[in-house]
Amino acid sequence: MLKRVSPLAARPGDASPHALTQGGHQYFGWAGLTLGMLALAAALLPGWVAPLYDPPSKPIPQRAVDWVGELKDKTVAALRMEPTAPPASGPDNPWRDPRITLGASFLAFAALALGIIAFVRHEDQRLVACAVALAAGAIASSHLLTAVMVLAFAVLVGAMLTRQT
């Protein structure tokens, strides 16, 4: 009589795909999870901190007076055919630097790639799902269209993971 062997009972020398999840290392899943958390923090933190460094906003009547004054100055300069002065810029906010968004996107796509590699290596499904979800959240905070595509990919991965079990 043939004995049925569970994939969970794989021996260390076996080359089955499920042997990796039992005794193997899950470096890619953990690396994807870590990079995903860093990417999400780098994507969300500037949005919360940057308004703290902005100067307080003026009331609406004061903004209207300033706008009318700028309009008058531009009109007079156009009638006299003089070049208009560039608008005065306020102090630069270090939290609104586009390099922060670029770094967050890079970390998010790296987390997404590591999640894919972890999926291919049959690492823990929870690690794969978390890495992909964190990467999608980080991308969603800055690039909506790309985030929709990543979330669609995450749904496909989730559907494939549920069919495997």
C-alpha cells in the first residue's frame, strides 16, 4: 500500500518547493517587509511634518488684498512695458524636497521586487502579502495610477496564493 506524504513533512534533502518554507531562510520576504515599512514611512512622514514648517496662512481678506495689489503692479508694468518682478518666494521647506518622494518610490519598488522574489521562492505567504501591500501603500501616496496597477498585481498575487493552498 502506498503511503501519502504531506508536503509539510518534507525532509531537508528534498528539492520540493515546500521544503524552502519549512527549513529554509526567508531573507527576501523579511527584506521586502523592512523596505516596505521604510518606504511607507518615507512617503507619509513628509506630508505630516511639512505643514508644521510652513508659515501660517493669511486670512482670506488679506490674501485678496495682496492678490489685487499684485494684479495692479502687473497691469502698471505691462502698460509701461517694463518687465515684471518675479514673485517673492518664501523660505524653502526641507520636507517638501522631491528627493524624499523619489527615495520613497525607489524603496517601494525595491520592496515590491523583493516581495515578488519571495513569492517565487515560496516563502511565507504573509510576508509576501505584507511586503506587496506596504509597497503599494507607499506608491499610492505619491503615484496614484502606478498604485492602482500595483494593487491589481497584489490582488492577482493574493488570488494565486489562495489557489495554492
